[in-house]
Amino acid sequence: MNTILITGCSSGYGLETARHFHRQGWNVVATMRRPRNDLFSAADRIRILPLDVTDAESIAEAVAAAGPIDVLVNNAGIGVVGAFEATPMAHIRKVFETNTFGTMAMTQEVIPQMRARRSGAIVNVTSSVTLAPMPLAAAYTASKQAIEGFTGSLSHELGAFGVRVRLVEPGYAPTTRFAANTDIDVTALIPEAYAGFAAPIFEAYARPAMTTKESDVAEAVWRAVNDTTGELRYAAGDDAVALAQAS
């Protein structure tokens, strides 16, 4: 029976992806910074482990506790929306520590076992901000674009060992906790000089023509894991699919 380890399972994409793979009969290792046993109904084949992707010791302990895994999904991330000028460099570094370096560190930790078995898959969850330039998202976009390049390159070198590396690119999902998983107030990142520019953008966010659901991402991860055609990128959600087709 296959085993999948997913980061950032306390809510949103990670939680729904864990539930989706469990429904398909997989063993699921659901990781999160602060484990919560109330997120899943009592069932076998689900293990909840603590994991902070910015902490090397936490990463090593979680991967060791998980045992052999067939798939890693790097989903854990934090968001930041606001004028780049007003975004503290300390917070930008924090975003990169989770979104970029956390993904890289998790990947590096599982490569040896997958390479030795000459099988496995690594799926990195990025964002539709990598598909088209979007305002008030410069730092966040940079953290995700780095993973796009990283994944494309890594897919070649690990492909030589039978390990598949894929990207899932979700669109805008208003039902997730994107704005809540950061410790900085968005209003603090919109100085007065940017107020007129930002207002219509936030109004558009409040009335999106198309959006992404958590289930869209779970299904895209499922396709990425099981597709053997060699496809690198999997857009998730109607809005992301439209952007991918236009790019």
C-alpha cells in the first residue's frame, strides 16, 4: 500500500489532499506545526506528525518517524499581500524560509530513500501567481517562482533515478486561510500612497469571476502523482487553468 507525506495539513489544500488520498486507500502521513487530532474522523491509515519545515531537526524527526514514503507533497506555505515597499525584509525572509527553503529542505531529506528505491514522486505546490504577473504579490510570487525553477531542474536529475518531480499550481481560493497564516496585518502593508491603487484590486479579489476549491488542488495532486506522461505542471482550479492556457 502506498504512503504519502503531506506538509501543511492543518487546513486548506493540505487537509483536503490528505482526506482525498485516504479515500483512495493510501496510507497518509499528515504533518502540521501543531498537530490536531480533530481534523480527521477516527480511521486507520492516517498518522498525524508534528513538523515545522523551517526547522532542520523537526524535518529529520518527522521523516524518520514516517518511515518509507512513496510520495512527498510540499504544501506548507505562508502568504503575504501588500506593497513590496512596505513589506519588512524580516517578513520576506520568513516567507522564503517556509515557501522556498522549507520545500527544498523537505525535498532534500526524502531524496536518498527514493533514489535508493529508484521510485517515488515529489509534488511541490506553488501558485497561479507564477502563471501571470499579479499586483501586490511581489515577495510571495518570488518565493513561489523560485520553486518553479527548482522543480523543473530537479525533475531532470531525479528522473535519472526513476523519481518524478511535479508542480501543482492552484488559483485563488477564498475559502482557505491564505491571509490568516501570516503574522503581519495586511492593512499595514498598504501605505497611504498605495491606497488608491490597491482599492480596486481588493475589490476584484472580493468578487472573483473564477476561483479554486480545495478539492481542485487535491485532485490535481492526485493527477500529478499518478500521471506517467512526464507532464511537469498541473494547474488547479478554473482560474489557474485559464491562466495556464493563456500563458
